[in-house]
Amino acid sequence: MYRKIANTFCKVLIYMIAFVVAVLMGIMLIHILKESIPALREVGIKMFLPSSEWRPVSAAPQYGLLPAVTGTLYVSGLAVLFAMILGVACACFLTFFMPKKLASVCLAFIDLVAGIPSVIFGFIGLTVLVKAFVKYLKMAAGQCVLVAGVVLGIMLLPYVVSTCQESLVNAKRTYEKSGLALGLSREYVLIKVILPAIRPGIVASAMMAFGRALGETMAVMMVIGNSAIFPKLLGRGQTLPALTALEMGSIEYGSIHLSVLYVANLVLLVILVVVILAGQLLKRRFAEHEK
């Protein structure tokens, strides 16, 4: 009797929490859309034209968001590429080539890294990586898109390693003994059998990392240079979250400038939704292919 009451209470509580989260997301989206309407009416498509620059306080103001959108995608893509290459390799090593006790200790430290504030990563990137780029690449300042991608990629590593390691452990239990019994080497089983089998998990890890990278503000803002220009690998750039953080404190409430920043965040949400939907589609296709 008590168990049924407890189960019913837990189900109701979970449904209520899910409903509240959905309502909060809806309210947030409606608020962003409402505040974006003035900029969409007055500026419109000009915000996304290559010819428009970011000059919100000039005599003839321009509100070009395309450089910031490009910078966001560029930095996030670099970070996810860096994190996936190192993260999947690290997860494979921890699962297949390291003793279980030592691997559990390493995983605990990796999970701790995920809790470090982003400003610390940005400070280390600013004092170590930026100075290294100035010294060895003879750059004037050292702040660039590549540094931002590396710093952000390091921040994403714990998420990638944890997700991939869980998928690898499950696949190892299923396929490793059968492969070894057939006379296959451990490396062959890993590369040819297990990694293809966990493709949905790898895709999910990449999508989660990309979503995390899109919203990162402080660490990227400290090392990217914050110039509203189209990004280059060894040049400065700017991201949408960094643009919002830099501009929000000095804007008149109700101005077109503020409304444009709401449009920037609306674009960020649209990109995130597209990435999530693309990830779900890829996972579904992989699952259908394996049947």
C-alpha cells in the first residue's frame, strides 16, 4: 500500500516538474520573441546581411549580427571537433587499456573538471595560451578564434568522455568476449565492432557538447578578442553570448539596440533547436541502419 502511494507521488512529482520546465521554456521563448519584434520590424533582414557591420552607437547605426553568428558557429565547431577527437580516444583508453580501479579514479577527476567555473578556464587561457601564441607565433595580441576553440574544447572534454565511456562500457559487455572468442584482437574489436555500434552515443555526445559550446560566454569572451568582424582562425572574432554580455549593461531599456540583442539570443535558440533536431535525426537513422 505504502509502496503504491510512494510510486504514485513520485510519478505526479515528475510530471509536475516536467510541466513546470516546459512552461518556463515557453514563457522564456515568448518573452524573447516579444522583445525581438521592434528590431525585426525596423531593421529586419539587414541584421543578417554581410554588408552590415556592428555599429549600434554611431550616427548611422548598423546592427549586423552575421559576424557574431559566424563566430559562434566557428568557435563551437572547432571546440566540438577538438573535444570529440580527444574525448573519444580518452574514453577508449580508459575503458579498454587501463585497470578498472585506476580508470575510476581518472573518471572521478574528469568529472570534477566539469564543475570548474568557466572564468578559471578563461583566465588560464588568457595567461598561458594567449601568451604562448604571442611568443611562438609572433602575434600582436594572441587573442584569436583558435585559442577560444581550444579553451572551449578543453571545457567540453568531461562531457564527451563521460558520455562515450558509458556507451563503451555497455558495448564492451556485449561484444568484447564474442570478438575475442573468434580470435580477433582487442584493437580490431574496438575499431571495427564497438565504435560503429556506439555511433548513436557518439552523436548524442557531440550534440550535447555543441549545445554546451553555443552558450558559453565568459571563457570565450576572455580569449577571442571580441571584435565584431568575420572570424579567421588566427584572427579575432566575437560570439553571440559574448556580444550579449558585453553590450547588455550599457543599453537603454526599450531601445532598438536592446531589441537586436534579443534577436541575437533568438538566433542562438534557433541554432540550438536545429542542432538538437539534427542529432535526433542522425541517431534515428543509425538505429534504423543497425536493425
